Amino acid sequence: MSLSKQKKLLRPKVLERRAALTDREKRSQAIIDRLYTMPIYQRASTVLFYVDFREEVQTQGAIAEALNTKRVAVPWSAGRNQLSLFHLHSLKELTPGKYGVPEPLLSLREKKDRQVKPADLDLVLVPGVAFDRQGNRLGYGKGYYDRFLQACPKKVASVGLSFDCQVVDKVPADSLDVPLDFLITETKIVRFSSC
């Protein structure tokens, strides 16, 4: 069976489990609390947060807190499945964008002082559909984060945020899929690299 077919079969199974979760807010907070204990987060100056959408691990509370102590960047869809980065000052600067995902207001995106380059980042928080114990992740099928992570310097650490129910034995992966440095769930932190 092709890699693409394997991914297509896995996605709905894990999304169904994630959608059935109860107390998502409490579970998300447990994940964020684990993130806060990590030295890699504590020493990071500039952090790329994804803005949660649908049943993902909730990040908006963490973003609001981080705005007081860190330079917060959020991604937006720049077309052709590419992510651009925006220096966020307030959650009020977000509006539903492509696929309904919260993104920066159109009127602010192109301002030079609000643009962030991958090299400016210290840490990237990564969403996903499924994750495995080897650091592989399965996204939504557009390749946004894999392309983006390939463009990041090696010094930029990547951390997947996941509910336990999203962790599977093996995520189908090839050379274009970029493994994560860490995975955080509501019960554990798993390190995959020497980052």
C-alpha cells in the first residue's frame, strides 16, 4: 500500500478519537503546563505558536500568557501550501483565514515590523493529526509544516502538542516528512533529538 494511502486511512481514525475526547480544555492545560516546565521553552525568546482550530490542543490561553514575556509569532497561509510568520501583539489581531484557521488580519500581514523569519525563531509548536514514538507526525495532508520545518535552521527546536489518543505506534513517513524534536501529551514529554 502506498504511503499516501496509508496516511489517508490513518487520518480519519485518529481525528475521530480526538473529536470524541471529553474535557479537552483540562487536557490542553495539562499539556501547556508541561511545556512551561521545559528549559527549551523557558529560555526561548521567540516562539511560533499555532493557533488552535477545531479539536486541536488549545493554545490561545498560552499565547495570551506568552505575549507578556516572549516574542510570539503565528503562522498564516501564504499560498501554495507555504507558511508565513507574523509577530502577534494581541489575539484581537486574528481572524478566520484559509480553512477557517485563525490568521493575522490582512491589513497587518505585510507590515515589515510584523514579519518574522524562520531564523528568528527559537521554538516551533507544531499541531498534527497523529504522532508516533519516533518523532514522526501526520498533518492534515497539505505539507505546510513539513515544508516550513525543512526551511528552519537546525537551532530551532520543534515540539508537537498532542493528546494521548493521537499517539500511534507508527506514522507512515518518508524523507519529506520532518521528525520533531519533542512531543508533549497530557501525560508525558518525549524527547527525540539532542536539541
